[in-house]
Amino acid sequence: MRRILITTPIYYVNDKPHIGHAYTTLVADVLTRFFRMQGKEVFFLTGTDEHGAKITEVAEKAGKTPKEICDENSEDFKKAWQNLEIKYDYFIRTTDKRHEEAVKKFLEKLKEKNAIYEKEYVGLYCVGCEKFLTEKDLVDGLCPDHKRKPETISEKNYFFKLNLKAVGELIKTKKLKILPCRAESEVLGLLNQKLDDFSISRQKERVKWGIDLPFDKNQTTYVWVDALLNYISAVGYNDNEEEFKKWWVDARVIHLLAKDILKFHAVYWPAMLLSVEIKTPDEEFVHGFFTINGQKMSKTLGNFIDPNDLVKKFGAEVTRYLLLSQFPLSQDGDVKEEKFAEKYNSDLAQGIGNLVSRVLALGEQYGKQIMVQCPDPDLTIKYFNDYKKQMEEFRFNDALATTWNLISYCDKYISDTKPWEKISDEKEFQKILGELIYMLGNISLMLSPVMPKTSQKILGFLKLQGISKQDWLLQKVSLEKQPALFPKNEL
Ligand code: MSP
């Protein structure tokens, strides 16, 4: 079975974590848990992108050194992920020595392969984006995302020879799958437009806070080249051949990102890897963008929702549910904070909690052992298969909707069968409650990637015998074999 490497973009440390960053990281966490539930080996990588002129700017304003700002702000990301119960396997920082060494090795390789050359460059540079913009990109002379005027810059840089044909081949042959297909078309469109070679270095005078080029001390590595390389430096590219083979070369590599950084991931990154003959990623999933009143969220614009505030208000598990159930993963959505409270009341306060307490109350009233029974195998398997397919297609909001449909089914089942009137009819009562427990067990399994603790709690309440909660929730449970999982149990 193929191991899986799941990555998020590494986040800029000049911003505080907002719900956009939280969304991608949460998706990675949920996918990791879902794959592990099926017994797959997964490595979940996230981290922070810490070099570039922007950090120097922020540090100067704060009267601190760039390193101090990076240390403080990368901690904010770690804390936010901890608050959201996100469990990554490795948190990379681009200021880690290990990463810096790997970048240098890669740059040497580029030089060896004759994949770079020197050239004088004049362009419009937005420090907010850390990239050159064209006149076409500007709105009223300003960067549309950062509302600031780009600087005109002229300097000598090293350029990377971009082989668009090779990247096009990768994508067309699906060796690199870009999902959803809208994103793939966008990339193919970009390739047709003929993109220029891109510069991989900056003059050190202008961008000091970066990794020196190993072959030219007057230049620092362009922050995007530095950042993309995190995906391989984190899994041993420079210092652990065995690990690199295990988690990059032989693994199924899935990058998660939003459309703002598609060109870097789907064109520049595979082109860089191809030029030094390193395996390219297998899949890139491009999710939608949260906007607030139609505008991109950022600290610079002061319009962001802090995931820590949501956790304080709703708790980690509910926040996870609320973030993932807002929109289909692949679509953009305008977020309003009130929407979270509305959804909380409609889905959670009156949904799952209510069902669990109804079933538990019936069990307590009855007071005897209940045999778990499978209600209608076709029906439960259908719910389960739908759920599994939706999760595999990254349609988390649909998978949650399927879970909630099963919850509604159970509610209706209780109202229709009126078990409280049947306590004296043991056979009938056993059947109804046994079936409800079966379905609740399934519901908790379906909930576990998004709401792991709630899921554990439900299983704990059900006091299932002969099968451990761990078996239910993690590695050992094969989703296809569900119905076989219900031996004699008691409530
Ligand atoms: N540092 C670069 C990425 C380098 S990866 C080698 C960067 N950082 S970022 O902090 O701006 O994060 C961008 C990513 O954060 C997006 O691609 C997306 O995954 C997530 N999001 C940031 N804002 C978002 C929204 N408003 N909505 C959804 N996701 C967003 O770009």
C-alpha cells in the first residue's frame, strides 16, 4: 500500500493565523485522520514561510529582529493548530538550519544542470505578494490584494529556464493531477500563454533576510523558491536518503493549497523538480477562498476572523465542523461570523447531541443489556459508501451532510417507532434500540476525522463490549467491513 504525504502551504509569518489558513490545515488534518482510519500510513506536513523583505519590514516597524518576529509568529501558528486539535507530524520553518542546507544543495544542483542563468531585470514588485506583477495585474496602479503601489525594481538576478512543455506533459498525462478540473484548466491556460523564465534570486542589498545563494554571496534565494523547497527538505532531501525515499519518492504526494498560489505549485514547482530529475507531486488539490465582504482576508487589511476566537466561542470540535461545512471545498465563499452561530444552532445543538441523549435515556430506562443489530444493511452500507466516496473526493461538506442525514434518519426512526411505548415488549424494544446503537456507532465513525473527541465520547457512552474504541476509530477498521463489526454488546 502506498504511503501518503499530505502538505499544506507554509504560511507567511507576517500575518496572524486566520480562518483561511486554518481551513487548509484542517483539511489536511481531516484527510490524514480519514486515511489513517483506513489503515494507511500518512505523513502530515505544515509549517511557516519566514524569509523575505516583508518580514524585515514588519520587524523594523516592531523594533525587533526578523528572527524574533519569526520565532514569535510561528508559535502563533503552532498554538492555533493546537487549539484546533490539528495534529501534524512535522512543522517546518524555513529558517531551520536543515531547510537552509537543503535549499543550498538544490540550488547547486540547478547550477550543475545548467538550469539557471544571469540577467538584468526590471519589474514592478509587490512586497505584500513577494512577487513581480505586470501592468495588467494592477487595479488603479495598485496591487489588488494589498492595495499598495508596487516598487519599480532593476537588478541582476539569476533566472530559471522554465520548461513549460515538460510541465504540460505532466499535467496532460495526469502524472500530476490538478483538482478540481477548473484549476487544471486554469493551469493549462497559463501554459498556453507562455510564461517567462522566473528569477530565483534577489540582490542581497535589497532582500537581506534570506538564504544566501551558495555560488553568489551578493544574492539571496527568492522566497518562493526557498518556500517550495520545504516540501522536500522536511522529508530528508538533504540529510536522510531513506526518509526521502519513503515519504517523497515512493509516496503519494498530495499538496493542498488555494488558487492564489496555483501558478507556483502547478507550474514553477514541478518545473524545478523536473530540471534536477526529482519525482514531482502526484496531486494538487486547490480549494476555494474565504473572503470577508468580497475581500481577501489579511492582517494588512485588518479584516480577518481569528480561529482562536471561534474555538473560544464554540470549542475546537465544533469550530472544525463549522469551518468544513460552510462551503464545498472547491468553491469560494463569503464568510460572515453570524453564519457560524446559525449553523451551530441548527446542526449541532439540536443534532447529534440530542440523538445521543435520547438513545442513552432509553437505555437507562430499560436498564438491561442490548444486543446490537444491523437495521437494514443496504441502507446503512449506502450511507457509509456515500460518505467514503465523498471523503475520497475531498467533498467534506457532502460527507458531513451524509452523516447528518443518518442522524436525521435516526431521529425519525425514534419518532416513528416510539420505543418508549414498547419497553414491556422486550423483543421489539431490543430490536429498535439495538439498531439505533448500530447507527450511532456508524455515525461516530463517520464523525471521527472531523470531530475525533466527540466520536470517542459517543463510543464511550455506548459501552460497546468486545471491540475497543481504538479498533472502531483507527487503523484497524476497514470501512467496507462495517457490518461485521457488531458483536454482542451491551448498553
Ligand atoms: N507562503 C506562501 C505559501 C508558500 S507554500 C510553498 C503563502 N502563504 S500564505 O500565508 O499567504 O498562505 C496562503 C495559503 O493559505 C492559501 O493558498 C490557502 O491555502 C490559505 N489561505 C489563505 N487565505 C485564505 C482564504 N482567505 N481562504 C482560504 N484559504 C486561504 O502564500
